[in-house]
Amino acid sequence: MSASQSPAEHELAELIVSALNLEGVAAADIDPEAPLFKTGLGLDSIDALELALEISKRYGFQLRSDDENNIRIFSSLRSLAAHIAQHRVT
């Protein structure tokens, strides 16, 4: 696990890699501060939908496509992990 990833971020990185079948990407190598979309990990809108579905299954809450905060929430592994920590059903 990367020293810069928290345990929650690493768990989420593993979910991203497995849910999106990211070949050649190791969960530990995902920089928590790097963008998930376009320049960073290179995800697209279809990936976002698949990821939102997996997050709802694993963490028990819905990420809504019409949420005006999605750009911020999905901006990086760190911001997505923080959002999940606030909303997950324990």
C-alpha cells in the first residue's frame, strides 16, 4: 500500500481497479491527490456511472448523477474517499 494512501483510500482504490477492470493499474499506485478523470487516471462518464453503482453496493448509499457537487466529489481518490466516509452506512 502506498504510504500516501489512507486505509480507506486504498480500499476504494482497489474497488476502482476491480470494478472498472483497469488493466496494468495497481491500487497502491493511484495517487490520492491525482485527478480520476481525463488527465489523471483517465476515467470517463461511463466509468463514473459504473463506479457510482459499485459504491452504492459496497457502502450503502447512492451517488446521484444530478448532484452539483459531483465534480468535486469525483475529483480525486482522496475527495471520493472523504465523501464515502461521511455518507456510508455502517
